[in-house]
Amino acid sequence: MATITRRTRTIEPIEIGQPDALLRASEPVIVKGLAADWPLVRLGRQADRDAIAYLGGFDAGRQVTGYTGAPGAGPRLFYNAALTGMNFARERVGLSDYLARIEQHLDDSEAPALYIGSTDLTDYLPGFAAENPLPLKAATLATYPPMASIWIGNRTTASAHWDMSNNIAVCAVGRRRFSLFPPDQIANLYPGPLEPTPGGQVVSMVDFDAPDGDRHPDFRHAIAAAEIAELDPGDVLVYPAMWWHQVEALDRFNVLVNYWWNEAEPFADTPMTTLLHALLSLRDRPLAERQAWRTLFDYYVFGPGDRAAAHLPAHVRGPLAPLDAVEARRLRAEILHRLNR
């Protein structure tokens, strides 16, 4: 395993102070034991099978997506050796059935990687959130309600990737290790294909357990900038959007509950759409043109939000003014019209 020396800052619940300030921190923070009173956390500390039975009691009867690793493939959910597919099988399966499969392998030292990825709590485990509530109360989360998901499995590793949402990650059962990298380390992490991907997001091609210095020589710079967060049951990790993170579930049964949120209005489009269109429209233009377009993006998008319209009368500002739902629909229609020419 690549050695990361810097540890994520850890605080006690009494040190939180203003929850909104914690949620807007620019770096990851661990809140030790913040969810220790959850029934799931208590049952998981008692026995893995008790936690499995508890989760099964919330099964809504809908099929979830289960990932089963190939024999001998190890815990890392990744591509196969030839990069022609994945090293795991993806299937739709009943939650209770897959929990039973995990339980069947609890004592198996050669168990395949078994993993249920991001699964919506409201639709698939109704009632769970009422008994195991979001452990942070903040005005930010009231204004921008988070999406709550659960992740269940045995010893598995989710390769380093980024999410476009901020995250509150509750380590509910088993221990977990996050290797975290700031967004500016993207080149040093050697991102893989845009598609297909193991779980929906672009992942680092570096094997953290056996980094190849010849193929990925700059990974050492990523390690120098990284930090590691080691979580016990009940611990909560808060980290900003766009941070790369590899997630290792370290015990024979592990559960993570996470809450994603963005401080953006519901009508806002995903920035990934912008990136994909930029590949189509900008990437292959001459360097001088790309640099000129960078200047335009800095002016209209990445600079102060009110700068581009400040000198214009209100009635001609259009999409340069702060967007609302109506103007967003107009802008989206104009974009679709241009794309369909």
C-alpha cells in the first residue's frame, strides 16, 4: 500500500461549533463517534449477523444492484487485466438475498468481493433513516436537502474517484479507510476512461497496493499531497465535492451511509455535461484559440458571478443575471437548439 503520512483532522462532536462552517470546510474532517448512538452501529458492534438481520428488516422488496468479484480478483472493484470489461459481475438481486450471500461468506477467508453500491435509503430501506437519522443538523442541509444512500459489503475497495457532491459519510458497521486527494491532483492520479467505469465515475488507474512507478511516475506527487482517514463504527467523515477518494472496507462485513448535497438550485445542470461538450467543441482547437476561450470562461463563469452583467441594464442581462427556474429553461432550450442544428 502506498504510504500516506498525513492524517485527516479529527474532532470530537463537542468541537463542531457551527455545523454549517463544518460543512463548508475546504478540507476533509472526521467527527469521532458522531453516529455512535445509531441502532445499526450498536448492533454492528455486537455482531455482524445482528446488523445483517436489522438491515433485512427494512427491505422494501425492490431489487438492488449487487457486485460480485471474480474468484481470486481480490477486493478491488476494477477493470479486468485487458481493460475489456470489469473484474466483477453486476446483477439485479433482492436486498435480503444478497445480504444472505454476504452472511454465508462471513467466515470464508477466500470470500469473493461482495458489494451493494449506492442504494437510495428512502426507496429501498424505508424506515431506516427514521431510526438512524442524519447526525448533523445544519441550515445548509435544510436549504439543500441531501440524498441519502447506503453501501453494504464485505472486504472491498472502491478505486479512487471523485464525486461532484459534498459528502457526509457515516461509517456504520466495520472499519473503513479513505485515501483522500485534493482536486488538483487529477493528473497525478492517472484517470481512466470516461466510460465504461466500474461504478459510474472515472477512477484512477493506479493500483494503490502496488503502484507501478514506470507507468505512473507522478503518482508519488499525489501521495505527497494526500491524507488518510481511518474510521471506526460511528465515526463521520465530512469532505468537499471533487476530492478524489479511494475507499477500503476493512472487515468481513461493512456498511457506510452517506449524504450527498450540492449548494446549487434544482434547475442547475450537471457540470459534467459542460465538460463533455467542451471535449467536443474546444479540446482539439489550436492552442491560441483554447487559451482565448479560457479567458472567456474566466470572465463569464469562474470569475465573480456578477461581473459580466454589472455594466448592463437589467432588461438586457438575460442569462448573465442570476438564474431562476424560468431563465434556466430558456437557456436550456437555447443550448438544445444549438446542439440540434
